[in-house]
Amino acid sequence: MAEQQQRSSLPTRYRTTRPILPLTPDRKIIEARVNDTTTIQLRRFETTDLEHVHRLRTQEAVMVNTSAGIRDASLGVTQTWMDRFLPPNDAVTFDLLLWVKQGDEPWEHIGVMGCHVFEPVPHVGYMLRTEWWGKGVATKALQAFLDAWWVLDRREVELDLRGVEDEHESHLMRLEWNNEKSDVDLGVGMRAVPEILLAEIEERNIGSIKVAERCGFKYRSRESVKEEQGSFVLLDYTATDPSTQ
């Protein structure tokens, strides 16, 4: 009852920002150094990437932490998933392929990172081939992604959370935004707030939790989820533009 009263007392309409997509041609590749011999690169999807992505999405340990929960059964399944990030769908996504180069070796595809859910709040996530876990690549790639994300050109948007079907997500955003010191009231029921980026991480995925925390994400809440594959707990971590803090 107390939580329901708290939810009803919070504003429901907010003015915030969203990136303008698709990217311009000169901003399709992001590079960063992991160490003296290893470089990572994040770039947009291309139609020729199908076999690389399929190889990633057939690793069981990778897919168990995704919404699919199982390995892709065929190239066709992977193609359907990949189509969400190819033109013209790239106009509403910012998902990138992760590549690595060690010394004089050729570039190797090792993962995916980005944001494909923008409303009601942008979600960031990634997949990384198991042989690259624990080597600092995920942290470096996420930080490089965030550096690029926060400098994208932006537009103002107005959100009415009364239309958000996910009640937990709506409540999370209202709590997050009403805790911000930079809130500006724009009238009855309307508030200007910083843009937030959400990472939903399965509770047992300790590695990803540590990556998120190292990149400045803060724990906000938890949610129990029941699906056909079973029950699990999602932890909500959020980040804002560090230049506004």
C-alpha cells in the first residue's frame, strides 16, 4: 500500500533527451586501446557480418544471459535478429559489433554492444564471446561506447509514463528522475530531467555487474521475472551523462 501511494504521488510527465539516429558516416566507428598490444573497435552492423554474429550467438554460455535464453538454431534465426540493426532499422538503434586486434593479427569479431530499446528509457547491453571474458575487454568497450553515446547529437522529447506498460520500469524512472537535484518543474505534472541509460543485469551475472559498476552505473532496484525458461532476478543499474554531474 505504501509503495502504491508513493507511485501515485510522483509526476508522470517528463521532458528529457534522446540521441538523433542514424549516425552520420564519420561517426560509425569507435576505437579504444585495451593495452599496449590490444585494440578494440565498435562499428555498425553490415549484411556481411552474419556468420560472425551467428558464431557468437551459438555459444550457450553467452545466450543464457539473453532474452532468447538459447543458442540460435540456424543462420536464419541469427539473420532475423540481425535485421533489427541493419538499414532502415538502424535509424532507431545504436547497436555495434565489437572487434579486437592483437598486435599484427587481423581483426577478430568477439561480440555485440549497444542500445536497441529506446522507449520509455534507453537500455544498454552486450554479448561477448566466452574466450574474452575476464580480460578487461568488456569494461573498455562499454566505456568507449558510453563516451560515444553521451556526445551524440540530441533532441528534446516529452514522455508520459502513464502509457508505459511495464509498471516496474515506469516506477524506476520516476524514482530516478525525482531523486535528481537538477530537476526543473515545468508546470503541474511536468518535470525536466537528465537523460538516463539503463542496464538490466541478471542477478547471477557477477561479471557484468562489475563491468557496469566500473563504468559508473549505479544500482537502483531489482525485479523478479517469470518466463517459460524459468524465474530469475534482474538488477537495474542506471547512468547519466557524466558531464552534467
